Amino acid sequence: MKKCVYTLLWCAISVLLVAACSGDDKEETVLPNSAQMVSSQPENGATNLAPGNLSIVINYSANVFVASTAVSEVLLSGATVSAVTASSTQVTIAVSGLEKSKTYQLIVPEGVVLGPAKVKAQEARISFSTVADQGVDTKLVTANALPASQKVFDYLLANYGKKIVSGAMADVAWNVGQAERVYTLTGKYPAMAFFDYIHLWASPANWIDYGNTKVVEDWWNKGGIVGASWHWNVPKSETAASSDVTYDPTQTTFTVTRALTEGTWENKVMKADLTKMADYLKLLQAKGIPMIWRPLHEAAGNIYEYTNGKAWFWWGADGAEAYKKLWIYMFDFFAAQGINNLIWVWTSQVKDMPFYPGDEYVDIVARDLYGKNSAESFADYKALNTLFGNKMLCLGECGAYIDANAKLDHITNIWNGGSQWSYFMPWYDNEGAKMLHADDDWWTNAMSSDVVVTRDQLPSFK
């Protein structure tokens, strides 16, 4: 009897062992309705992708859906997954915060995507890498740049991340009134004086004449750095009076697309304005004066900030592609005129990468910062540094956000908070303003700081 029991027990164990061994060699069963990844954009192993934001599309073998928890379950170490959507056989994954010189692996765990009959799709994963960070560009984008321009640029490079250079905007157009105010208050001049060719349409006139360069020459000869913007005013219509001009896209029929079309009246205006501007810039070049040149600023307006956001200026109202063509047209136009004293500054709205003209047309990337605290400044600085690690970053404009009654944080707090902008330039204050962009307390704090460079501390660039 015992022998029979032992025999039966041995047979049972043998059956279990055979079943277990055969299970090791058995291939994983794929359910017939289980969707599988067949391809992706970018492809698995893609390289040299741009930093910042990216839309990843995964193509499946069948129609798919995504779980409501997909955003939190999709894995991408070192970046942020902001949205996961499905349409037909595609799943689109929006990611942000990609940095240069990094390799990423995206993992979509099993069950995050559902195939037909809501059967769980198999895990999908792809890897990709971003373009390498080659360090901050050290050579100006202008061919055969004026030696003094390269010297100014080299100085900014040498100080980048160590100190921040001070600047002040002209009152309206062609003076150093704000810089004089700072000197009266603190006993020191800002290192940079910025002007604005906003009245190009009127010059020369008895109240504005950009051909009289004495104010700029004096600043340069006293050791200061010179910069300029151009609020480019254009006619409101083909038949408008010469003084009936604007930069507001809602007040003019003038568009970038029309301006870049040969034979249009807008094209004739654009060429005439660029020729006139080139002649004024040549006057400074002939005297060996470099110009930090910041045209066509804030082009994207709040397009990327709000639903139905709009461009604030006509040069951005036709969209990113038209804007880039205009920037490059200006760049090439000035080059053909032999202008080589410009340091080109492009102003970013942080989320407006489609508007970026390209590394070969930009020397410095600016951010305009109003009413922000140190943490908010650092968020923008970090985002721009991720996107433009090969370019110096600066505060092209800054000041209080007057409509919201919000002051700009002290520049020392901004610097100590990690925002190592190359230079800063508060906007000018209108007479009788209810709130100053940079009040006495702000300027006193700035000009007494060891990290802020004033005019008397600049070397000679001649």
C-alpha cells in the first residue's frame, strides 16, 4: 500500500516539474487585441533634438485610447510630461523642460494605452538626445565686425555670470536724461545708455535729428557703452499722412508679408526706412562707435501666454515665419550696406521659440521683465538658459508692472536668486507717472552693489 502511495506521489511531482520546465520555454502570449508600438516621431535613438518643448508621436498597430491617469504614469526622467492624447492609431505626448546635451528615455508603461476592446497595450519606450551645449558663442555674428564691437562683446562675455552691467534708457528718444538722474541720485553713471529710433519717420526735424550724433558720441567718449532699440513706426495706410504712423498692428494695414513682397507700397516703405536707418548707423560706425542693437522686440506678444493671445507690434502680427524672414532681411540689408558695428540682440517672450531667427543672426538673447520678483526672474532665466545655452542672456528692458502696481525686485535680489543676466536696463519714466519703473530706492540698491558694473568701472574699448 505504501509503495502505491509513493508511486502516485512521485508521478504527481514529475508532472509538476515537467509543466514548470515547459513553461520556461513558452513565449509570452500576446492577446489578439493588444496594440503594439510600430514607430515614433522622433524615431527611437534620434539625436540633436532642440531643447525646450517637444511633441512625441507614437504610432500603434491598432486604434488606441489613453487612460485618464496617463500624464502621471508616462515616465520621462529629467523633463515634464504635460499632456497625453490619443487619436486613431497615434498617441501624442507633449513634454517640456528638455535641456541641451542630455539623453532621455520615454517609457509608456503597459496599460497606459488601451487597444481594441480596451485590452492593455504593451509597454512602449523610446530614447533620444538633445543637441550638445557648445558653450556661449564668443564671436559676433556680423562678418568682419568692428574691432570695438568685438571688444564690447568680449567684455560682456568676461563678466557673464560674475557681474551684471547697468544700463539706462533715454527719455523718449535722443538723450541721457535717465542716466543723469541716476548720477544725481547715486554719484555714478550706468555703464550703458540706450536710445530709441522711434521717431525715424520724422527725423531730421527741429525737435528730433538722429543725424546729430553728439549725445551718443559724448557718452562713448566718456567711457560708456551705447545701445538702441527701434520702435518701427509705419504708415497706417497707403494714403495716410506722413505723420500718421504706428507700430500697433490693429491701427495699420501694413503687414510683414506685404512688406516683403516686391512692388508693394509696403515694400517701398520698408526699403526706404531701412536705407534711412542704415545711413544713421553708418554715422556712428564711421566714428568707431559700436551699437548694442535690439530691433523688432517682443514680437510674439502674448500669443503663447493666452488663448487668442496677440502680437503687440506689426512685425510679429503675421506670425513666426514672416517675422524671421523680416529679421533676416534686415540683417542682410545692413550687411550689404557695409554696416559692421552692431551687436544683435533678440528679445524672447520665453515660450516663443518659433520666432527665434537663428543662432547665425543673434548675438545676445534678451528678456523684458516687469513687476517680477527674484523667483519669477529665475524661472525665466532658467528657461531661456535651457533654450539658448550658447547665447548670453540679458534684461533688455525691466521695471515695475505699473498696471498691476507691482514693483520689480531689487537687482541684487534677482542676481542672488540665480538670474545672472549680462546686463539690465530699466525703462524710462513718464513725467508725473503714478509709479516709477525704477524708483530711487531701486537705483540706490543697484548702484551700491558690488555685482553691478557702473560706467567708471568700464575699460577702454577704443
